[in-house]
Amino acid sequence: MRLGVLDVGSNTVHLLVVDAHHGGAPVPAHSHKTELKLSEYLTDDGRIGEVAIDLLSGFVKSSLDVAEDVGVTEIMAFATSAIREAANGEEVIAEVAARTGVTLEVLSGDEEARLTFLAVRRWFGWSSGRVLVLDIGGGSLELAIGADEDPDVAVSVPLGAGRLTRDHLPSDPPKPAEVRALRKLARVEIGQVAGAITRLGQPELVVASSKTFKQLARIAGAAPSSEGFYVRRTLNRDDLRMWIPKLAEMTAQQRTALPGVSAGRARQLVAGALVAEAAMDIFGIEELIVCPWALREGIILRKLDGLYE
């Protein structure tokens, strides 16, 4: 069947169309997306502004048209931290539904972590043993660890690259004092949940998903996306540590000249790198593997599993 997954994230709103069947890997068929950056439309009282609601509703409408044109059987629409944490999140969902007929399912942070973990587990298989998964989104950092398809621990921490850039790195390039303060904050926040992860023992495999990790790996020398899904891509902690001061000295515009860095995410890259380094330090990770599958694929796999239970 041809399924559509509409992912309303803090940075990007993305319709991914895949051809999928139970027991097989979802095969991408079409992609339609925009960098809406919902988190940047928050008002002082934590509400998503009317302009953002208009833009979001317009994109959802266009996604419905695209889905119809390419023969989608069913659309699964969900939202993550930007709407989940907005003071008027329920109003936004109701307004989008009234304008488009699409009701967004709001995922909790733990659900995000669990669904991303499911996707990573299916990608790497049972031979990977106990897996630790890290995912840096626009609004939050998700962590999950386990030896089965459902992780033993799944947590969400408010350390998304977009959120941190907005709240803690106002300068471009960021001031050294801003970088030091954010480095400390990231380590404190991750330290608060580290015990729940480390008590389960050392993972056999550490995996990262999300655009932030993909860009950091690409800057550090990983293969470009044009070489396909199946090329092994890794991020080494020493390489990351070497790049952080360089990234912090650049303006957002200068970062766009780096391989794999998009203009829409260039400003967030320092915050993402600091969170990635903090997680790798605290959990003693020398190197991690970047997985091409993440939350959207987890949503699809959960859907297919439910159809054939």
C-alpha cells in the first residue's frame, strides 16, 4: 500500500510517501516538505502565532493535494514538541482540523523516543544487541535504550537545537559566554536522566538519527546523502570536539558553505553540536552510527504492525 506520513516538527513539516507492506522495508516514493520552524513563531506567552497557523494549514492542504496526486491510500499525521508544548497547542490542532480536515496526533516525548527506537531496531536488526538511540530534534532530545523492539527506557529532554538556539544563542556568531553557558546546561539536563540509561549497562551499538546528527557527521567527513541509505556513516567524538569551536566562530551564513549544511538549519548547528558532544561525553561514546531511519519510519512500522496483528 502507499502510505503518507505528515510530520509536523519544530523545524520541518514533511509529507513522506512510501510504498509499504508488512514484513518489508518502507520504500520512499515521494517527499514534500517545508522548513516552517514553528518554534520560531512562539509569542512571549508561549503561543503559536496566527501567521504560523495559517502557514501550517496551507501546507497541510497542499500535502493533501500531493497525496491525492501520487495515489496515497492513507495519511498518518502527527505533531511533536512545538505543538505539544505550545500554550495553545490544542487550539492549533483544532484550527488545522477545521481548515483542512486533518487531525494531528500529538506524540509525547517518550512516544517519539520509542517510535524512533523501533525504526532503528528494524534497520539494524537483532544482531545489534542492546542499542542506545539518540535523536536531536528542533525542540527536544530523545534517548532510548533496550535489547528488544520496545526500549527499556525512553526519555525526552528539552534540548532541541532550535529551542536552544532561540533561547540561549541569540548572537550570530554566538558569543563565547553563550556557548559556555549552553554547554553547561546541556550537560546538566542530560546528567539528570543519565542514570536511567546507564543502569542498564553498556550498549553494544550506539545510533543517532535526525538531521542534526546527519549534518554533523557529514561535516566530519561522512559520505553525502547522494551515495544512498546503505553507506555506513559515523560520527567520532574527537572529530565533533574539534569542529565545535570552528562552528561557534562562524556566522550562520558561513556554515552554509560546509558540506551537507542547509541554510534553514545552519544557525542551529552549534546548539546541536553541543548537545551531541554532551551526550557522547556523559555516556562514554567514542563513535556512533547514523541511521537513515527515524521517527517517520517508526510511525509507518507501527501502522503496518497494527494492520497484521
